[in-house]
Amino acid sequence: MNERLIEEVLDELRPALLGRPWGKVFQLPAHTLAVDFRTGDGRYLLLSADPARPRLHLIARTVRELERSSPAPTPFALFLRKALGGATLRALSKDEGERVVRFKFSVPDALGEEGEATLVAQLTGRSANLFLLDERGRVRIALRPTRGAGQTEGEVYGPPERSPAAVTPLVEPKHGRGGPDVRRDGSASLSEALDRFYLRQEAERAFDVRAGAAAARLRQQAANLRKLRDNLRRDLEGHGDAEEHRRAGDLLLANIGTAVREGGKVRVTDFYAEGTPTVELELDENRSLQEEAAQRFARYAKAKRAAREIAERLEKIEPELAALEDKRAELERAVAARDAEALAAFEGGKTDERVRDGRRRAVGREKGSKRSSAEKGRALRRYRSSDGYEVVVGRGARENDELTFRVARSYDTWMHAADYPGSHVVVRARGKDETIPHRTLVEAARLAAHFSQARKDAKVAVNYTQRKFVSKPRGAAPGLVYLSSFRTLLVEPGEELERV
């Protein structure tokens, strides 16, 4: 508000408020108060120190409307209620050359004698504020944190210093410095016109915030889809060429009796190529040719399934991206038309769950395996033991519960560091009557020790048992379990297993 507009508002306020008692104070958002001067016509004085829109004028609201929009009162509002209780407005003025308005009150003390207090509305943009002054003009309390001479508690109040760029020009522009473009057509008063203007501004700003949030969500969804697409492509590359894995397995079996091994390499005859050349393959030194061939065939099956599944998922991503682009265009049309109803309808749409999960990775899965939603969870670590067993490690307490009571089967082996908080560890058995090799048990126990608060100890005791002997007491906190039977291994913490 510029000085000219403030003067016009004061001319309207004086006959309505002078001589009126200070009544109830409503705390409104954005450093704004509504004061009941008991005008009898349902109007309240609005005082706002919002740096973006400092202002004062009358507003017509019901008590229920004010109470519904009132947050918890600030210390300033509570102080005013006490300090100005029983006060009467005696004078209303504006400082010359300043956007500062003073409300002077007579306030009865405990003995019934009249004292004075002044409420200052400083409508100066970024330094906008409300102050309560004592009889000597000293600041008792301010609505917003203050700085500068005459702006802090205990000092004699003085308007904020202006920077050279903020000095009022000789020729004031249309509407004046800080003056809003207020159209008074159809308004019964200047206050009503101002109220309509600022309500319209609030609605426009709220529309922009909602539109910006909707656009940000679309951008994030598109980014997640692109990330998912990139992850799927990387996973496809990581599985390698399925046919190459199968060909290597066939060659190893075909050369069982004639292959020449040297450490981690083997030379075989390629009976399937023209001229039957000799080719060299890399393999694990600890595996026989039959075991290596089985491993290659397993990788062939896994890569083939993964290629099929990933291709299916990749086919769905491009249409989803196109659908998001259509939504973006729809949103832009709603924003350009400032259509609040269209924006509300747009916000009411549901997001495809797959769009939100751009971090999901494609993995090959064995046919017929039944996996719970928890096992597909984001927080489980998976390792492969030296004997080929899957070892699953939880993270937090809730993920430990999911691993133990939703993922693990009754005949799987369960582990946890003894007497220390840490991760639950599960060794996945291949059958109900299978005995897990001791080497795998030791490797899994080292993981349990590593992912516990005892990880810096030289040796850690780790309890292990079958999952069927693990139970959860009623009402126990996440991660807390009871073991009805267990054994203990003493191991050195470590994480040397292959992560899968």
C-alpha cells in the first residue's frame, strides 16, 4: 500500500473505529491479525505485516470463518490481548512521509486510572511489522524479529531507514509506490475493494502453487520412468548374451575328455564352428568342467528369462512416457486458462504405481518360485555363499521382521549376533531336509556379525537356528524375537561374499 492509499483507508477507518473498545484478536496466517472493535456490522480490522502484502483495512467475516482459519496465536497476539484488554481507541494517524500508522489507545490500569499505549502498523515491505509501544513511545514487543535503530525492544520507536533506491520519487507512478491496482467497481467501500483484491491475489497464488506442484510431480514421474528404463537396459546388458552362455556350456560338455585346463582358463575344440577351431574359455578354478557347464546353462536360462521380462517392461515404458506428456499438455492448458476446476480435476487423477518406482531393477526369476511382496522389498541385501546358497540380510527393525516372518521359510537357517543389536540373516535352504554346509554357516555368521553393533570386535558370538524356532512375543517392538532353541558360532566379522 502506498501513502495515498493508506490515507484513504484511514479516512474510512476513523468514523468506524474511533471511540470503540479493543475486543477479541484472531491470529491469521502470514503475520496477520483480525481485531474486533465491536462495530456492530460484522466487520473486523485486518492488520497484516506480511512482507509481500503489508496492509490494513476492514474485512467482513463471520466468527466461524475467522476461527476456522486461525492457527495457534503468536506470543505477540497473546501479549496484545492482555496489554490492551479494556482499551479504547482514541486516535488514528499516519506518520508524515512514512507508511507507518499509529493506533493510540487509552488503557485503564489496575487502579482504574487511564494510561496510554500505541499500536504501530509499519507497512514498509520487507521491514513490515507490528509494534506495541508504551507511554514514552518505547517498543514493548514486535510481531516479527526486528533489527535496526528504533526497531528493538526497549528503544524509542522509529521508522526503518530507507535505502537510496527506496526513496519516494518526485513524480509518484500510477497507484503510487507499493500501491495495488484496486478496482472499486461494485464495492461499497474502499476496504471491501481491498479485501476483494487481496482475496483474488491469494486465490491466484494458491492456484500457481498447486499448478507448480502438479507440474513438479509430472516431471518427477517422467524422470523415474526414464531412470527405470535405463536400469532395465543396464540389467539386460549385465545378463549378457544368453546364446553365448548356452554355447559355452555345450562346448564344455563336448570336450570333457579333451579339454586342456590352465588355472582359470580352458582350451576346447569348437565342433559347432566351421573348421573346428580351438577356443579358450574362462572358468572358476574351483569348479569342474561339469559344474562350470551347469553354471553356464543356468546363466543361459536366467539371461533368456530376463531378456523376455525386460523386453516386456520396456515396451510399456514408452506409452507411459507419452501418457505423461499428454498430462503435461493438459496441465499447461489448465494453467493458461487459469481454470481452477480443470486443475482440481487434474489433481484428482491417480498416478500409475510403476511411475513412482523408477528405482526398481529388473532381475531374472526362476519359474514357479513364490516370493512375497516383502521379499521383493527395497531393504534386503542378498549374497551368494561359496557353496551356492542364497544368504539374505535385513537392514532396519521393520525389514528384519519382514525377512524373518514373511520371507524366511520354516526350514531356512536364521542367524543374529548374540547380545548385540543387528541385522537378521537367513540362509535359504534348498529343501526341507537339507543340511546347510558348515562353510556356508560360517560365512553367513560373519555377515550377521558384520551387520551388528559388534562389527568392530575381533570375535563375535552368533546364534543360529531354523526359522521355525524363532517367534515374536505379543506386542514386542519391531525386530525383537524369541529363540526356543539355538546354537552358537564364534566368528570374525566380515563381508566377503558375492553380492547378488
